[in-house]
Amino acid sequence: MIELAHGGGGRLTHELISHLFKHYFSNVYLDLLCDAAVLPRPKGRLAFTTDSYVIQPIFFAGGDIGKLAVCGTINDLSMVGAKPLYLTAGYILEEGLPYADLERIVCSMAETAKEAGVEIVAGDTKVVERGSADKIFINTTGMGWIPSDRNLSPGEIRPGDKIIVSGSMGDHGMAVLCQREGLEFNTSLVSDCAPLNSLVEAILSRHSGVRVMRDPTRGGLATVLVELAQARGLGFEIEETSVPVHEGVRASCELLGLDVFYVANEGKFIAIVSPADAEAVLRTLQDHPLGREARMIGQVVENHPKKVVLRTVLGVRRVMEMLTAEQLPRIC
Amino acid sequence: MKFIDEFRDPHLARVLVETLREHTRQHIRLMEFCGGHTHAILRFGIRALLPPDLEMLSGPGCPVCVTSSAGLDHAIALAHIPGMIVATFGDVVRVPGSRESLQNARAGGSDIRVVYSPLDAVALAEKNSSRPVVFLGVGFETTAPGVAASILQARQHGIKNYFVLPLHKLTPPATKAILDGGEVKLSGILGPGHVTTIIGTDAWTFLSEQYGVPIAVAGFEPLDILRGISMLVDQVNDGHARVENAYSRSVLPQGNRTALAIMNEVFETCDAEWRGLGVLPGSGLRIREKYAALDASKTFPVSLTPSHEPPGCRCGEVLRGILSPVDCSLFRHTCNPENPVGPCMVSAEGACMAYYQFGEKRLED
């Protein structure tokens, strides 16, 4: 059981660091246990990002808060074309959190970081009184380097470019929602939470036509597309029937009255790619285990600047808006 | 059979649309009663497929939207009672009352929990046995049986701290009120699929018999809706108003007798205040005397100051079908999902939310 003293800086803190964090995260930078990790200078420009993770339930089908905290920050780095190198991990723990739960989370972080080839080089732990936090909050900060020939930005988008998604939409959001609310369906919903750096590296190392990438986390596919269209001042056309959505996700969205285009993903990205490279990028994605369900879902156009237009399943075109407020399930 | 793709078949939709275009030979004004229909019609872009002479108006079928400010104020007053837990469907939390929303009350320290089913609220009461838990009974005939079941379950399990604030509304009286009001002349009504699954198509026979107005009950997939509209156009053409069922995989003439029996065991009809429609006789449900101990409106007397609508809000007119959301001067600028002025911009079934989210503009190829 986690006690306040685990965050007090004394013996229990020391034990937590050496028995748990150092044990699972061990690497040459962390193991020195200095006040700051001292790192070699990377080869190119740096990418640097931070994110805090709060989720309920902390363990869910397909992942847990630890895996999410590692993947989320790795994916943010990957989206700008960086190769993720180092992470820090800051924990706010609620007094009374079972030690076994913390260990399971730390172990999951270590495994995910290892899988992604990233090292967790610094960290911090605070414990707050019972009721002051919800079990565990994690912040991860990540650093990566960007090879000099990469310049991904919405400014690079051109009319005629193709819009690709790396896989099915809505898996994470629906898995977590249904588990949190105890909604059971005949199908299993599993979060797509995954580190995307190897998939991103597969396309960026082979194809030069990738203009920009974004991961559709909170706010979902629609929000990210609208953000990009507005940032570049061009229009996007999306085919509803081309967007891959797993049957169980679709059914649970329909049942609750939610729009899958606004549901969160944690292991997918959108890439906007030159027309010349689009087919090849799609094939590279589909050859990778994390990109098998990648699809081309639309294109960039000069018409209707800053608007994302969806061609619905009935062939009708309508404007897609950003997520403005949290989606609420219908009553009726 | 997957129950989704089959009812979204673009080829079949085109066939139905072609027939509709051929058969629409005069101006036809239909009302979709249900907010779920409004959402589906806009989300799939069905409006753009309809012939120009076929007009669709949104009706009062959004349970959160028709809950009066007085009802919301009552719920919010309960939330301010120290130690109280208020459990509710998520839609209700953000709807502005006369002075504040439940969300504001929560920020001020009230304990408000979003649940997906009234039975979750019973479980919440079981878990927090030292505190009263009030479930806000908002909804039409679709949710009322579930809420009635929660009352029966609490009684059966001896759970003494579970209560319901009954704010339920019945749909046929509201439909009557719209027709009696005479503000809009309707050629037909697209009937609510989920409500009618409970009450049955027989509950709508008064429309043809007393008003000569056609109704077709429809589900919520594109083909369901197009088929329902198609039935209504044909009824208009042959001049013979009747009750038709375009949702036979869910709806029976007599409805769901078990659900109706549970509802009837716990509730009895009463007059109720609707936003936009005023007090309608026999349009609400109150908890019967034998279950009075679970009635939050009786157990927790609260003093309520007079309620009023949010200033400038025209949700009432939207609910009566006389104002399209896009014609409200507050729409999009002053009133949007982030800062909703009225309930129609909050609820997943609200017409304003649907018009905001799914865009009103037609984009021609």
C-alpha cells in the first residue's frame, strides 16, 4: 500500500526508487540517480514535449495508465518526425494505492519503453492524501531528435495530397468508456494504445512525400482534420465509407448515440501525403503490424478552404466540425 | 445481418429517394417528432437528398430539452442539500436552469454523478448507504420503464436511501398540443421509433382518427427514415391518413407490454410543464402513492423561487417546430455547445446541437 511517506523523501521514497523505478527502468543515465540525468548531445534538431495522463479505469482492455503515458508522449514526438530517445516520468500517487498496482503500471511502462527503444532517464514521485487524487496521475516528458531532412508541418500540405489513416478509429475511447461505465456488449472492445515510432519510422525512412502527421487522440479524427485544414487554409474531402471502424466500436457508438469520428484513439495517426507517394506509403503502412488496416480516406482540395467535408454513406456532403463539448450518450 | 450496414445501403437509399422525388407532387411539411431523427437526418445528409417541396421540421422529441426550467431548478435545489448525491443522465448536467446548471452546482461542491442507467443509481445508493441518492427521472416513455424498474428494485432490496425526482413526459399529449396549437400545419408526422417500441403504434391512432394526420413510425438508420418519409408522402397522396410502421423489427401495435406494466405499476399520469408548450394535461408521470417513500419531490421539500427561461433563448419555439435553429439570432455565436444558452444546444438529441454539429449548409458537387 502506498503511504504518504513514499513521497516524503526519506527511506520509503528511497526504497520505492531503488526497488521499483530503478529496477524496472534501469539504464546508464537513470542508474546514476543524480539530481538530473546527464545525456549526450543528439545528432539533429530536438523535439521536446510533455503530457499528463489521468484516466479511469487505470487498467483497461489493451493497456493501462502507464502504457498510455509512455505511448502518448512517444507518439507526440513521432508526429513531428522525431525519433524518441528519452522520457521522464512524474507520478502523483493517492495514498492507499495498492503497491501491486503501482508495480504493474511501472512494469508496463518499462516494457512499452523497451519495445519502443526509449529510455526513462529521470522521474519524480509525490504522494497526496486519500481523496486528493484519483489513484495515480502520471506526467511524461519526452525528447527526441529529428533527422535534418525531415520537415513535417501543415504548411507543407498541397491541394491534391492524399489523407491516410494508419488504422481503425475509435477503439481506445470506446474500450475505456464501456469498461468505465460497465457497459457490456457481445464483442470485446480493446484499446489501440501503442507506441507508433516504429511505424512512423517505416514510412519516413522510405518515403519523402509525407507532409504532416497527427495523432487523433482526444477530439478524434474530425477534430484533428479540422485543425489541419484550418492551419493550412485548404479544404479536405473525406469519404465516410473509407474510414476503417471495427464492428464492435461502430455498434457500441450507435447504441450510445456517439459519433466515432470524435472518439479518442491512442495508437493511430493521420498522414497527409503527396499524391505521388500516397500508394507506396499506404503499402508500407499495411506491411507493418500496427498499420495493417491503414486506408486512404480522402484528399486535400482548393474548394471550401478551412472546411472538412464528409461524403456520407449516402453520398451526401456535409461539413464536419471540431468536437466542441464532450460527447454525451443519448437518453432516448 | 449486422443491423447497421443493411440499413445504410446507398443503392437502396437512392431507390427510395428517387421514388420520393417522383411521388412528391405538392408541398409536404412533415415533422420528425424525435431528436434522434433530427440528428440522423442531418448526420447522414438526408435533408440534402429530399425533394425541395418536402419540408422536414424538428419537433419536441428531446427529453432534456422539454424539461422545464422549474424542473431543472428543482433538481439543482436537491443537489444543494448537504450530503445529497444526485445521479443523472449526462445530458442534464450542462443544461442551464434559471440561475445555474447542475454542472455549476458540482463545481460549487455538490455531489453529482453521471450514470448510464437508473439501475446504476440504485447501485450507487447501495454503496453509499448513509447518504440519500436522488436519480433525476428525465425522459419519455423510453426511459420511464427503466426508472420504474429501479424503484421496484430499490423497494425489493430494501434500499432506503434511493429516490427519484419524476420529470418524465409522455409523447402523445405533446403531439396533440402541437396540432391543437395550430402554429404549424403538418402534412404528417415521422413517429418516434424508440418511444413507440414501448407504447406501440396503437397509441398513435388518435392522430388519424381525431386529426386526420398521417404518421409513420421509423427507426434511426437512413433507410428506416427514408422509408418512413416515403410512407407519409404516399399517405398524403392517397388522402387516407393512417398509422404505419416503418420499424417493424422493433415496434409492435401493442408495444412492450412488460415495460408498460412496470411503468404503470409505479407511475400514474399527471399534468406536466413542458418547455415551449406550457402545462399539458396528462402529459407527465408522477410516482404512485404506494411508492411515495421513494419520491424525492415528497421526501425532500425544497423552497423554490420562480423559474424563468434563459434570457433571449428561443428553444421553446424550436421545440414547437416554428423556428429553425439556424434562424435563432443566438445560434452559433452566442449559443454553442461550449456555452449553451438553452437545452437544445446541449443534449445529444437537441435540434440546435444537431444543426451546429452536422452543419446546415448544402455543398453541391
